[in-house]
Amino acid sequence: MTTHNQENSQEACPAEGLLKLLAGKWKAQIFRLALEHPLRFNALLRQLPDANKQSIALALKELEEAELLVKTTIKQKPLHIEYVLSEKGLTLVPIFRNLEQLASI
Amino acid sequence: MTTHNQENSQEACPAEGLLKLLAGKWKAQIFRLALEHPLRFNALLRQLPDANKQSIALALKELEEAELLVKTTIKQKPLHIEYVLSEKGLTLVPIFRNLEQLASI
DNA sequence: ACAAGAAGTCAAAAAAATATGACTACCCAC
DNA sequence: GTGGGTAGTCATATTTTTTTGACTTCTTGT
């Protein structure tokens, strides 16, 4: 890795990066929860009892960088941060469904 | 993690296992090549110049165990082993296409 | 008989992904 | 001004994945 790009010089398969990202720990679970409601860091930690700060923080960051989640600072009453699924993130839904279906065969 | 099963007690998302499998190193590339022609171990090693025996052997085994590839001993002239995509493996094609498309956004 | 190709296996090392626990910094309530 | 909630970061372990290099077994060619 003399170069420092996100994957190898030319990624053999364009889906590889995304696949790797989605397969990372907690990603699928975070995605599922994001489907239900906006996510908040500490709440997420409580919802995923075996997860740890660092991993959740990293997962959120990666999902945000991949533009699957959008991070918003809510400047209201309790003043907090929310992560919600982006449009792009929503297009993953049918892909997950396909994978689930295939996994059940 | 007192228990020792392959994933966590109940896998939070049914797609997780498959996702992890497919995201493993060399998997996508092997899949692509399998789309073109039956695979042979040593040929694969030559086609993936940076890959190593062990990893390829493991990848083939996992893909076979997931029933995405079928392993066949060809009892003809040169006597060798071939790995070909199963029906189930073929159903991954549109999933990969979706992922590629999403990755290109 | 000997070499070379096919398809691996094995133990150990290196690299990458995850986890742990301590620590920040900001805001609010009491 | 102490305690608790928010959202993290950092350095360091531990665990998991991937690589390395040596070795194996069977078959074929010369």
C-alpha cells in the first residue's frame, strides 16, 4: 500500500468495496435499526448490548462516508445528533431482501 | 459468547452470514471468473497473481459449503477437479449487479 | 526412475478488524 | 459544583483473517 486509496489500485470487482463495508461488524444491524427510526449514538449502544463505542463510532462513520447514512445535528431541545438512512441507503433494502431470501434456500 | 456456534446465538440479520462470506478476500474475483468458465485450482492461482494457495483453497471450500459452487472431479483424460457455479450461485448475479450499480452512484 | 503438474494440507507469521477501558468536552438539572 | 446525559477519541489489547513457505499424494510424461 504505497498508495493510500481506499482499496487496491484497481479494484477487481466494483462491488467489492461496498460488500466489504456492509459485511463489517454491526453494519447490518445498524442498517436494520436505521430502517425503523433515526439513530442516536448512545441509544444504539443500548440497543446493541454486545457492541462497543469504538466499533459503533467507526461503523457510523463508514456508513456516513459511503453516503448510506446522513448525520444531522439536531439543534432542538435536547441537542443531539441523528443518523438517518439516505436515499442511497434505502436502495440497499431490496438487496438485503435478496440476500436474505438467498440465504434461506 | 459462552456458546460456540458459528455465528451469534441468533444472527441478528439473516443476510449477515452470506454477506460476510461474499466479502471475504478473493471471493468476488473467484465469483467473476466462475461466471466465465469452470475453475481449476492451479489455473485460479495463475489468474489471481497475488493470491496464495491457502486462501484460494479456503475460499473455494467456503463457496462450495455455501452451495454457490459445485465441485466436480472430472474423470477424463487429464483427470482434474472443476468448480462451477450452482443454480444458487447464479442467483447472486443480479445482486452483484445491484451492488455494482449502487457503488457507482 | 525421475521430474513436473494437479490439488491440496499444515504450522506459524503477519496484517487487519474488533474490543477494552480510560479519558474529553459540552450541556443541563439540582 | 456535582452528577448525569450527550457524543465521541485515544492507546492498547485481543481476535480474526490472510499470507508464507514447507510438505504431501496422486498421476503423467520421458
